[in-house]
Amino acid sequence: MARIAFIGLGNMGGPMAANLVKAGHEVTGFDLAATVLQAAEATGVVPASHISQAVSGAEIVVTMLPQGKHVLTAWPDILASVASGTLVIDCSTIDVDSARKAHELARTAGCLSLDAPVSGGTGGATAGTLTFMAGGSDEAFEKARPVLEAMGKKIIHCGEAGAGQAAKICNNMILGISMIGVCEAFALGEKLGLSHQALFDVASTSSGQCWSVSTYCPVPGPVPASPANNDYKPGFAAALMLKDLRLSQEAALSTGASTPLGAEAAQLYALFEKQGNGGRDFSAIIEMLRGRSI
Ligand code: NAD
């Protein structure tokens, strides 16, 4: 069992750290928010009063922070306080450029590093069923694997530094675009007098089949567990979808990739958030699309 430091114990980091404790690891944690740190203590995480205290003596450090700027603020403090050879894993969803900068900081400090963003939301974090998309060296990945397995059920090595973040934003760009497409189809079906169930029965078994239809159907009824049946409580909040779509567009801009539907999806989710819907599930965008004139 390893001595692990966990930095950022919020909605995702809290339950992830708790699963590391459950797996028998010795986990020390730090978060800027005192209430969050107290909640983590209740799950068996040893609270530290600052980052350097949390990471001192750790073999592995995990960060789960909001954005790239937070990671690039925390990592220099971490790297200044750990022994060379320590593995630092960032599980936050951040831009690819910041992820690569973080890897470079680790390399300069003689440490191993991995970007390992996750999919599966707070439910997956609590259940220990997250999917990890990892970028970094084979050595870093093999050292991280047993620790990631305590928090997730699928661990994919996507390539070198930044490849995990690249996979995450490409996947979520597909999701944002496909959800809007599915919502448009259901809204059009309503205008044509087609029942939700009939369209679901066809689309979920035909060429329109995708996760947004079959698992996360944006209208109540056909998939009882989807947030549409629960007043669009997240699930996956529209604000987080917007964040990921914006990251995809930053990456498209910096690489010269053409992603016109990704750009349109980002604009629609920005409008949806502006209308006060950032905290609702991202599939609730069907309500805005129903009312949108073309
Ligand atoms: P959160 O805001 O609940 O938690 C982030 C925590 O980081 C906060 O408690 C904050 O106090 C702490 N923090 C910020 N700066 C810090 C610092 N310098 N040192 C110590 N602690 C610091 O956010 P979350 O929902 O847990 O998301 C974390 C990351 O996971 C984000 O990048 C998000 O995009 C990604 N993610 C979230 C979900 C989800 O469903 N919530 C799903 C997949 C990925």
C-alpha cells in the first residue's frame, strides 16, 4: 500500500480520496476550503494544513483541481516538497497546453508525471467506477495503474504527455454535439406528432443510436434513469459541459483543427448557461432548443 497525498478534495476529489483510503492506502489531503477538508477527514483522509505538509514523504501525489491555472499554481509547491522520483498525477480536466507545462515542471524536478482526467461524474467517483484517460510515460502509467484502479474501472493509456486531456476533450466534444443533435431530433419529432417512445425505439436500434439516445435520453420516459426524469438535476451540469467544449475550442484554435459543430455546440451551451441553466443537467438544453426560432 502506498503513501498518497491528495490535493483538491471537492465534489470529485473527496470521494476519490475516500476510495483510496478504503483500498488500504495511507492518504494525506489538502484543500483550500476548510469544510471540504473536514468532510474528507471523516472518510479517513489525514488533513494537512498546507500543500507541502500534505505531500512531504508521499510516494504518489494526486491533484483534482478546477482549472489549468490552479494546477500550475499547486504543482510547483508540490514538486518543491517531494523527493525526486515521486509520481504526480493530475486528474483535473484542464487545457492540453497547461497539462504539458505541468509535465515539464515535473520532468525538470526529476519526478514522474501523468495527466489522467476522468469520465463518470460524482456518481462514478463515489462508486469507484471512473474511466481514466492517461497521458505520460510507460513508467509513470505502470506506477499509477494500481492507484487509479482503486478509483476507477477502466484505465486507458492514451499516449505521451497531454494525451489524456486530449482524449477527454475530444470525447466530450462528441458528447456535446451528439446531445444537441438528439435534442433537436426529439423536438422535431414532437412537432411532427411522433411520440417520444416511438422515436426512442427507432433511434436506439437504428443508425441514430448513440449514448445520448440510449443511456441519457433527454426526454422523460424511455430511459427511466436519465436526468430528464428527475427535473434535469445533474448528472453532468451544463456549466461543466460548457467548460469542456471551450477547452476543445481552445485546442482547435491552437492546433488549427476545424471543428465547426464543436464551435456551434459551445455557443449554444454558453447561451444556455447565460439563461441561468449552468447548474442543470446538460440534457436540459432540449428546453432551450424547443423554444429557439431558426
Ligand atoms: P470542486 O470545485 O468541487 O473541487 C475542486 C476543489 O479544489 C475545491 O474544493 C477547491 O477548494 C480546491 N482547490 C482549488 N485550488 C486549490 C489549491 N491550490 N490547493 C488545494 N485545493 C484547491 O470541483 P470538482 O467537481 O471536484 O471538479 C474537479 C475537476 O474534475 C475539474 O477539473 C472538473 O472539470 C473535473 N470533472 C468534474 C466532474 C464532475 O462531475 N464534477 C466530472 C469529470 C471531471
